[in-house]
Amino acid sequence: MTLPPATVDEYIGAFPADVQAILERVRQAIRQAAPEAIETISYSIPTFDLYGKHLVFFACWKRHLSVYPLPAGDSAFQQKIAPYKRVKSTIQLPLDKPIPYELVTELVTFLMREKPENQRKKDT
């Protein structure tokens, strides 16, 4: 039995070098959209928290990378995600095809807009 990873670096480091590069770029795509988010591990996978709440998760599997939850987005966003397999509120990006990193950034941007708890709290 192996222990779950304690950090995102540890999670990424457990994969082959080619997959590590993909995971690092996904990490950067998320960071681009949510620079204030804090990296953590939740449910044994990389998680980005914003203002004390989980914002987005990603996980790597044998043949695909999952990012979740999926925002509703707009019609243009829905068209962009249409070619990818979706299961419940998860998008699966096949590892044998180019990863759409800009789509990951857009997904996180929509998550931040759609959830009121992800909006910066204004000082009163």
C-alpha cells in the first residue's frame, strides 16, 4: 500500500516524464486563470482552493486527464468541449492527443465567474 501524495509536486512526480510535462502545463493553465488559488491535495488528487473552497481538481489516469467540475460556460465554451468525453461534471482529455491547455484556463475562468463563493470578498 502506498501513501497518497502530500503535495501536487509529489503527485506529478509519480508519473513518467512525458506525463509530468503535461500535468505541469495543466497546473500552469489553472494558475494562469486563478493566480490566487492555493494548491493542495484533496481526495488524493491535485486541487486548487480559492477563498477556502475547492475550485478545480485534476487527475491523471492511464489514457486520459480529468479536470472537474465542469462549468456551464456559454455556447461557445460548450462547442469547445463537445469533442471531449464528459462524465457527470468531468471532462476527460485523452493523453494521446494534444491537450487543450487554453481550454483548461477557460474552464477555470468560468468556474470562478459562476460560483459566487469564488468571487473576491470586498472589504466593507
